[in-house]
Amino acid sequence: MAPVVLSSRLRAFLAGKHFLTIATVDPDGSPRQAVIWYLVDGDELVVNSAVGRRWTANLLRDGRVSAAITDHGDGYRWIGVTGTAIAVTDQPTAQADIAAMARHYHDDDPSEAEALIASRFERQERISFRIRVEAIYDHLD
């Protein structure tokens, strides 16, 4: 499938501090979900995790992904996404991604963001995934 170009309306929504519920496929075919941070980079979504979590292992094995991003203030407003995740294992890149996410999600308390980065994230092996969006289901109206 060809990647989707995000409209300015979708970008405006995605720029908010929403959480992304990611769905992956376990080795036995069972669905797995996790609620995570994300950022938008161009027309892709970037997600990040400590290495070793089940959903990251699932994406390394099978890059198909489905996600829902819900408006934290109005749960009836949300976007559904399907796409393909590409792993980024380069540690400087993965660390920069999680630091950017911490600063975005803790922009009201920059010291909390920096404390998380220094005390937790920099001590972990991290992995990022760039999600190439192939379809969007818009429920913003």
C-alpha cells in the first residue's frame, strides 16, 4: 500500500498530547495492545520502547500495526491508523526519540522530562519504530 499524506487537520490533532494504543500480533496469532507515547515526523508516526517488551518483539517479527489515537478530553474523537512499522535500533536515534517524547508529554514540567531521560531512558536499551501510515480512519467530527 502507498503511504498516506497527513492532512493539516490530522496533523493538528496528532500534534496534541494524546496516547496511542498500538495493536500487534503475538507469535500464536493473538492480538496484543499497549498504550504508548508517539510523535509525528513527516507523514510517519514514531513510537519508542525499552527493548524486550512483547509488542516490540511482535513488531520486529511482523511489522503490521494498527493503532488508535484518542482525544484525551473527548474520547469520541479519535483516529484509527493501519500501517507498517520499520525498526530503528541505532541507540543515538532511539534515545533522541524517547527524549523528544518525554519533553513533549512533560512540557508542563520540563524538570520531570529531564529526570525521566537521565534516570530511566538513558540507562535502557531503546528501540524506535517509524510507522508508515497506509490507512487512516478519521473520527474527529
